[in-house]
Amino acid sequence: MDFYSLIQTIDTFIWGPPLIILLVGTGIFLTCRLRLIQVFKLPLAMKLILTAKNKGSGDISSFKALCLAMSATIGTGNIVGVATAIAVGGPGAIFWMWVSAFFGMATKYAEGLLAIKFRSKDEIGQVAGGPMYYIELGLGKKFRPLAILFAVFTILVAFFGIGTFAQVNAIVDSMKISFGVPIYITDIILTLLVGIIIFGGLKSIARAATAIVPFMAVLYFVTCFSILILHITEIPAAIMLIIDSAFNGHAALGGFAGSTMMMAMQNGIARGVFCNESGLGSAPIAAAAAKTNWPAEQGLISMTGTFIDTLFICTMTGTTLILTGEWAGTHAGAAMTNAAFSYDYGSIGGIILTVSLILFAFTTILGWNYYGERACQYLFGIKGIVPYRIIFTILVASGAYLELQSIWVLADIVNGLMAIPNLIALLGLSGVIVAETRKYFEHLKTINFNIKKPQRNISSLGL
């Protein structure tokens, strides 16, 4: 067995049943301990996105922290990954994405809560947080090796995986195919933009994410939604197909190779987790920077990221593929989604998809740069930040010319390995999560009681 075959085998194992069971199992466990918080407190969570007081020791608002986290999670996986999952697992993969997202919301809540609970300050006064800190500060010093492992895996993913090569290739290829822009021109512009933004620090990255993420999410959502409206009479049949395929698999149709229930489950859950990153430990690094004094408040806001990412954006992609019939065609990956967008809108649909893909990939680069930088700061202090940014920028510049399959597979492996230290911490600190949740909702009850309590009229007291 050669090296590439070996790491492919390892990758298949890591992203196979063991990790999926651990990820979803942790989500189920937290869902039970938190009493279905993702159901009963979702309206409050959505309200807090724009109404959080932003009073606390953080560096950016809760909304900007959410946008920063979503800049990394909403990426090419929402377009290419969903198409790939359906191509292998059939329409039923969408159902299992929903399952992973439902339980993943409880996981993401717990991550956001712990990020605030155990954050600290670095040497220059900036907030530092994430799994590295809640592993060490929450579980104790003896667990520091786990925190170090998490930080190392995060830097490797930022440098060689999600943060650079995959996104850069997606951008330069899209610009060349759709608009005829030479690869080197796109690469120069992209490198300059990334360099300017990341050397501006957290607030610069947050400003870019806040400007781009809502726009790209709305653009993609509106485009998909308009396709759904054009096929509105076919939606009930599409939903029935998704549910039926989730439990019965699906026979071969057109260019589709057919699937079993297990294929639908494995591909749907794995792709759902990969898209929303619930349990991987990346999002709490961004959540830690939010201005709030209540860990549970940021946990609720963080939870909405999984809801928006998977239950909205991924669902829109998958449903569009089914309604247009392209899921059973001969295309694969981005080409499948492009064909679906072009089905009703022709070349305009393809252009909108290309713009969405470029924006998704660009913001993912920014988000993962920040994650890697915070991990680097944890390991080496602030002296490691500038060298990290220089290396990251160089890798972005070179990413357009590299097709190193082995590096991508290795990055996929370390991305999965990130989850293990994080999930250990979530399970070990579940008591803290429950206690902080109770404390926050008792606080809200007190506020509501004081608001509703009738005020005594001064004149009635004879004063």
C-alpha cells in the first residue's frame, strides 16, 4: 500500500462511524441534559442575534462574532459538499443532514457557552478563548496535552486544508471557467485582499465577515428560494423522496449510482457535521471574542449558526438539486449545483452560483486564518502571530498552483482529529454547561418579573 492509499484509509476510518457516533452521540447527550434547548429556546436565540446588549469584556459584538464563525462554516461544502453527499447517498442524505444539525445545535450551544466561561486575555489585552482554554482551564492543567493537540490540529487545518488550498483552488478555478480570468491574476488579487484584511487583526476580519456573510447568505437563499417557488407543486413529492430515501435507500436513476440507507446516513451526517462544524471546536474560538457577561447568551447566539448553515443553506442546495432533477444526472460536485442553478435561469443562474462560491470560499479563508492565529497564539504567545500571518499569506498565494491530494487528505484527517479533544471537554464539562444555563435563565426570569411587577403609585402612599 502506497502513502496516499494509506492516508485515504485513515481518513475513511476517522470520518467513518466512530467519529460520527461520537459527534452525534455528544449532541444527543447534550440535547437531553439541556432539555431540548435547540427547540424551546430557538426563538430567543434568533432574537438575541440583533438584540444582545454587547456589554462585557469581549473585543467585538455578538453579531460580529457570529458572522466571523459563519464566515468559516459557510463555505464550498454548502455547495459542493451537499451535491457530493447526495451523489453518493441519494436524496436521503438531506434528512440525515437535518438530524446532524438538530443535535449539532445543542453541541454548538455548549461550545459557545464554554468559550465565554473560560476565556482569558493575551499579552496585549485581546480576548483569547476556544477549546484550548476550556480544556486547560475547565478540565484542569493535567489535560493541557489535549489542549496542545487541539491547537496543533487547528493550525494544520488552517495552513493546509480548509483555510487555504481548497478555497483558493475553488476561487481561481471559478474565475477562470466562468469569467475567463487568468489564474495568476485572480491569485494576486486574492492574496493582496487576504493579506490586507488579516494583517488588520480581529476587528478587520470581523468587519469583512460582517459585510460579506449576510449578503452572500441572503443572495444564495433568495436564488434557491426562487427556484423552489418555480417548482412549488413538486415540493411535497421532493420531501417524500427525501424521507423515503433516508430509510429505504434509492435505486439507480439516470447517472445516479443508487444508495442504501447506510450510505445516506453516513454521507448525510458526515457532510452535515463538516458543513456546520458542530463539535469540531472551531466556532468557539470566534465566539470567545463576543462582548457579553453571560456565557449562555453567546451559546444561544452560536447555536443559530448551525441552524442557518445546515437547516437553511444546505437544505436549499439539496432541495434545488432534487427539484431540478440534477441529483440523478451525470454531473458531480460544483458542476451538479451549477446545472441545477442553470436549469431555470440559464447562464445567469451559473453566474450567481459562481459569485456565491467565490464569496463562500473567500470568507472561509478569513475565518480559518483567525482560528489558526488564535491557536498559534495559545502555543507560542503573541510573538507567533506575525510569522503565522506571513506563512498563511504565502500559502494562499501558492495554493492556486498546488494539486497535492495527499496534503488535502491529511488536512481532512487533522480536521477530524480536532473534534476528539473538544468532545472530551464538552462531555467532561457538561455539568458546568447545565449550571450556567440554569443561572442565565433564572436571571431572565428575574428581569421579566421586575418588568411585569406592578409599580406602586407614589400618590397612593400619601407622599
